[in-house]
Amino acid sequence: MRAGGKPQRRPGRRRLAASCAVLPLLAAAPAPAGTPFTIAEQPLGSALLDLARQSGRDVLFRPELVRGCRAGPLAGVTDFEAALGRLISGCHLRYRLGDGGAIELERASPIPTTPAVAPASGGQLPEVLIVKAPYHGTPPAEITATAVTDGLTTADLHDRADRTLAESLGRLAGVNVLVTSLQGDLGGIDRAARGEGQFAAVRGLDSAYAVTHLDGVSVAQSMPYSRAVQLSLLPPLAMDGVELTKTPDAHDDGDATAGQFDLRLASALEGGEHTRLLVQGNLDERSASLGRPSGGGLATVDVARQFGRDHSLGLAATGYYGRNRFASVEQSYQSTQFEYRLVDASGQTPVGMDPARNLLATSLNVQYSEGETRRWGGSLAADWQPNDTFRAFAHVTVATADTDQEVYQMGFQGGRDPSFITRVALGNGLYENRSVKTQVHYWFETNPDTATLGTAQLGADWHTGALTLSPRLFYTWGRTAGPSISSCRSGTRPAPR
């Protein structure tokens, strides 16, 4: 079960999601009895979460029950059950009192259909009068919903052993995690050795076709060859939730061809005052098997304080530091440096011999890579909400990943030109190709890179009657730097016999 549902996708409005396991941590103190509930029009899941927070009651439901449902605006209602009934009306749901006083939602029983009337004697059907009743009100959300959404709650992000946000997103249906963007840098052992997801692609399209928002701001991309955002910079523990829109509509960013990721940082007014320390450890199995340093982990500190008689001012700070070690080996061949060992006069495999078993590899490349990635960053949030109609905030977040990597390669290349191969006649109409010369290449390369992603935003929300003003001033920046220092040494020697 999940308390709260999919977050709202309106620009400038806070999107919230939480599981029932963490609802007591997120719920604010209930409003005094008789205080009217105020809930904006939004997806039903997030509207129910707002109601739970304002009332102090737990509302439990499965996410599929509210998917695609929207709740109309609610104001002036002071009774909890009346407010709940208004929110779920038109969505074919009902509620009941569960264990511990929690409210549980379930699918309402279908309206029984009238059984067919048997024909009267003589084969005549009775007269049937059909009365069409006009529908007054908002159509059910299932009729008007067009967007297909999915999401991860705070508990989803905290309860998994994912090292990067990109790896967490891979748990969503229709999302593929890539070790590198597919535009221009297909990688090799350099990228694959790092053993972590860096980018997220939606619906089989390249990650550059998905748009990433952080608290409503389109995040800067710094990759030199694509528009993709390197989500491996962000640890999942620093996020308050994620919503994925798989079918963007006219309200969404025009660049969101494949989909749109909405990342959320926690508001300083949510969750009350707290100090949390979250520690995660990991062990790279390949590094350990090669006898190299293999331990790593991530530590996150989260502090929030609230001020004022009504706790209308909140300050929150989050900081994290993590390290991931990696190592890998690779054996590769150059596709143009294969010969048939036994051939006929035309240079083809003899009749009756399997060509695959007759191959002679004239080159071999052996590579080894090791290194580590260090991540650090954090966020600052200041939120002020003196009343229900006005809210102002300032949010800043910075994430950095610094990678050191070394790549070693030794290559034996024995088919670069005809002088490297000798054909020996066997006297039975067949010939044997023999490698008689090999070039030995030694290669050492450093592959460091540093990537930084940051956002800063000032904003406010002011509601008066049917008018809502949401001014925003934001700045986002990204930087990717990959200097390289390499050396190569080669020579030629007779091939071993």
C-alpha cells in the first residue's frame, strides 16, 4: 500500500509523494478541529496526501487505484469524511476504517446490471422505456486522463541499495539505464569498467530525448555531444521523490519526446524538525577478485529546523559524500585480423570443414582498468509560508562527481600487412597460414573526468480567489571536464612458433 500517490505535474507547485511507512515522518501536525481543508485541483494521490497531512489521519491505498484520477479543488469543508468523499467522488472508490484507525481505500463494487427480461409468450418483447439522464459535473478522471505516469517515493529511493539516481530510475517500467549516452561515445572498457548507470532512457529512445526537471527547473546538461543529463551525479538518498511522465502532452516541455523526469527536493516545512544520518556501503566484486581496493559507500546528513510561532519559516540542509571503487579486465580482437588456418588454392576453407573452427587469430588485445569515483554535494532550502495563500522559497543544490581512472593495454597485432603471414603448402592441395611476425603495443591511458550539476531557484506562490501567481527566478549550470594524459609504446618482433 502507498499513502499519497503520484505528485502533481503543475509548474511551480510542490509535488509530494510518500509511502505509508514514512507518512508519520512527513505528516505535519493536524489542523485544529473545525479548520476547513484547503486542497488544490491535482492528481488524486497527491490530493489524498494533502488531506492526510492536514487532518493527521492515515489514508492507505494501492497506487493503481488512483492512477489517472484527478481530484477537484476542495475548500470550506471541515468534516474529514465529507472531504474524503468529495475527493474520491467519480473515481469508483470507497473507503473503510482499517486497523489502528487508518482509512483504507478500495475499489467500489460495480453497479449491478439489470438481468435480461425473458420474452413474453408469443415471442413479443415487453415495452422498454429508456430515459437518458444528463451528466452534470466533472467527468470521471479515467475519461479525460491522457498522461501515463509512474514514480518513486521517498521510501522507494531510501530502501534500495542503488548507488546513483540513474540506477534507481531503472526500477520504473519502460526505463533503461545506460553506462553512457549513445550519442558519440559508445565507450569500451573505459566506461564499462566503472560499473554504474549514468543515464536513463525512456521507452527505448536515447537518454537525450528525455527532459529532466529539478523542483520544476529544467536541469542544465553539460555533455559535449548530447542533451542528456548525467543522473549518476545525484544519489537517490538526496531526493524526496521522482515522477516520470511517459506520454508528455501540451503542458510539458516540447523537448520531452521520450518522457520527462521530475525530481523533487524536500521542502524545509515538510517532515518537521529532524536530524538524520543515512549510511550505505558497497563492495565491488570484480575489484575484490583482482585483489584491488573494493570498498565504498555513501553517507548523507539531513538537518531541518523550523522557526516562528506557527513554524512558518523552515531551513533545511542536506550534505553527502560517497566513494565507489572499480576494476575490470577485457580481452578483444580486431575484426580485420583473422585468417583461415587451412585453405585451398583459392584461399577458402576446404570443403567439409567448419569455417568457425578454422579461424586463426593474428591479433589479441588485453586490457585492464581500475579507478574510483568520489561524489559530494548537498542542498539548502529556505521556505516561508505565513498563511495558506502565500509561500516563498529559496532552494540551492550542487552535485559533483570526480573520477580517477587508469587503463592499461597490451596488444599483439600480427596481420597488419601480407608480410606478417606466410602460406605453407602441405602437398595435398591445401595450404596452412602461419603468423610469422607480430607488433607488440603497450598502451597506458588516464581517463579522469569531473562533472558538476547545480540549480538555484527563488520563487513564490500567491493564491487569491481564482487567480494564482507563481513567479520564478532560477539559474542552473553544468560542467563536464575530461582531460587526458596518455602514452603509447610499440615494437615489432617475430611471432612465437
